[in-house]
Amino acid sequence: MTGDDTQDRGAGETFRLLFRPFVAAAFTGRSDQAPAHRPWPPGLRWTRRIGIGRLPLGAVAQVVDLGIAVAILFGSYSVLQTEADQVEPGYSNPSLFFSIALGAAVPLALRQRHPLGAWRIIALVAVFGTSQVQRWMTTPYLPGMAIAALLILYSVAVRCPRHVTIGVGLISVTGTWMLSAETAGGASAVILLPLLAGFVVRQRQTARQELLEREEAAQRELAEQERRHQATEVVLTERQRIARELHDVVAHHMSMIAIQAEAAPYKVTELPAETRQDLSEIRATALDALTELRRILGVLRQEDGAETAPQPSLDRLEELVAGARGAGLSVTVTETGDRRHVPPGYELTIYRIVQEALSNAMRHAPGSTVVVAIDFAAEALRVSVVNEPPPGGRRPQEPPPGGGHGLVGMRERAAMLGGELTAGPTLAGGFEVDATLPTRRR
């Protein structure tokens, strides 16, 4: 790239930057949409005592603009008729006077919804109508049109981006110098006042909106962190509970190993001394492992009886189902395969999954029909709990915010045994929990 190309490109960018406000104001710019709910300014909140302040601010502002526009329409028409008759006695042009007055009034009626469009209309009316106004009046501008223009300029500054507001201001000031150079200085100052006031209001509104958005984002982030914290806490709590239950199961097996190793020499009196020594070492190792296990996991135990009581197994499944039936559920249990050699850890996991699924059905679909199916296959155990929608056309109760922790616990239990658990709504409107736990029979 040559130096000339760089200079041409820089000149083009500068040209576009300088003329961008003019083009945006006259052709391409757009104003922001009017807010659906605009709060009443603090200085006007006293109007609630007379009932007006209880109405939407946008509707009240539109009615006020319409009233002012009607006053400008008839007032401007009357002023033009009177001034023309004084300058040229007997002269009357009602259609021209009414057209100029209408051009001054209509933009004001549009400024609430389309402030930039209203400014473009009144700017065109000023360009083509001022020469006629100056023919009969001593002032360079029609008073009603000047009032409407100032109100519209304020709305433009409040509702339009900064570069559009700058373009509107520059074009308006340039127009005053073209239409009346004698009064252009004072008119320019008057034009800048509503633009500056509207710009300050827009900056305050923007800053307030950004602050609200940051607060909402912070609240959402805090809620998300709280949700993650609760989910993590549920997982840790469930893992502690699983660890306590594993402690009971493993401790039982280790105790049985120690007892059998100690009792074996008494069952067979003619054991070699080496074998007796091995059994003694097995017993000692089992007792050491049991002591270490209790030292590591025993801290997870609590002193209340619920945590230190014996852990349930499939032998108590019927008791669990009976309790669910007593709570209003219609529960059917089917078992396939042989459960006699299912390891205790698996029995406990199956029991807890069924327990949590029935609890969910009682909470969210009271009185529904529930089918519990347990398959004791050779390679994997499968548990399925399906509840139908509540009877009588009632809709299932929605879970409370932050709920679903029971599903987290069930998934943790299934994952602990190398299995997986899925849960979700059925096509019929109920809910299904399905778990697969891989295992090999010995």
C-alpha cells in the first residue's frame, strides 16, 4: 500500500466521520422506542393526589401534546390572518395560512412516538414557510412553530443517539443562519438549550439503565452461584451418606473375615502351623483394615440414631411400599430373576432409588399409580419406577425452585457402582426413573 492510498483512505474516513451526523439526522438515523412504562418525574408525583399521576405518563404526555398542537394550529392560523390583514389590508389566503399552521402543529403531535420524524417535518415546514411568514410578520419565525420546534428538539436529544442529536443541532443552527442572519445568534442559543437539557436527561437514563442491568446481572450470577453451591452441597452430603453406608457394609465383611480366620483353627484341629500362622495374619490384617476404615470414615457418622441405625436392604422393600400405599399411592411391584445373591451394597442402592422415586411421586403426583420393576439379571440389575399423572385430571405439582436434589443423590449412587440413572417425564404426563447397575454374580 502506497502513502497516497493511505492518505486517500484517511481523508475518506475523516469525511465520513464529519458528515455522519448530518446524514443520520436527515436520512438514516432512528430514534429509540418509547419505553412501555415511563416513571413520573419526582417533581410531578404530586399529581397522584388529583388522580392524573395514577395514569400512564406516556398517555398523559400524548394528550398534553395533542392539546398544545390544537392550540398551535388555531393560534397560528389566527396570528397569520391578523398580521397579513395589517400588512396588506384585505388580503386573505385561508388555505395557505391553514397549511402553515398545520405544518407547525402536526409534528408536535408525533413527537412522543417519532421525535426524529417530527423534527424532519417541522424543519421542512420552516424552510418553505418562513419566507411567507416573514412577508407579513415582524418576527422571523411563527411563535407556535418555534414552541413546537423547541419541544421536539428536547425529545430528539432524549430519544436519539449522540451523533444524531449533534446532526440535528448542526442542521438547526445552520438553518437559522440561512433563514434570518440578524437573529441567528439568539436563535442558535435557544436551540442549544433544549438539546443540552435532553442530552443530560438521556445520559442520566442511560447510566441508570446500565446500573440496573449490572445489578440484575450480579443477582443472576449470585443466584447461579447459590444454585451451584446447593448442588455441590447435595452431592457432598449424598457422598457422605453413601460413605457411611459403605462403612457399614465393608465393616461387616471385614468383621466376618476376621471372625472366620479366627474360628478356622478350631474347626480343623490338624492344621499345619504355617496355615495357622497365615490365618492369624489374615485375622490381624482384617482387624487393622477395619480399624483404619473406622478411623477414616467413622468421622462421617452422626450421633443421632438415624445415621447409626442398620442400613435397609431389599427385605424392607415391602415395608417401604406399604408406607407409600398408606400415603395414597397405588403401587405395584414386580421382580424378575433371583435376588438371593445380590451384594448388600447393591441392595441398599436399589432400596434408596425406589425410596426417592416413591417420595417424588408422593410430592408431585399424589394419588397416582406407580409401577416398580426390578430385574435381577445375571450381568446387571435394573430398577424402573414409573408413576402416572395424578388422577382426576389434576396436573402434576411443579417442583420447588432449586429442587431435583434427590435425583442428584440417585445418580451418585448409581455412578458409585459403575451404573447410570436416567429420569424424566413420560409421554403420558407421568415421570420415570430408570437405573442400570452392572454386576457379576459369584
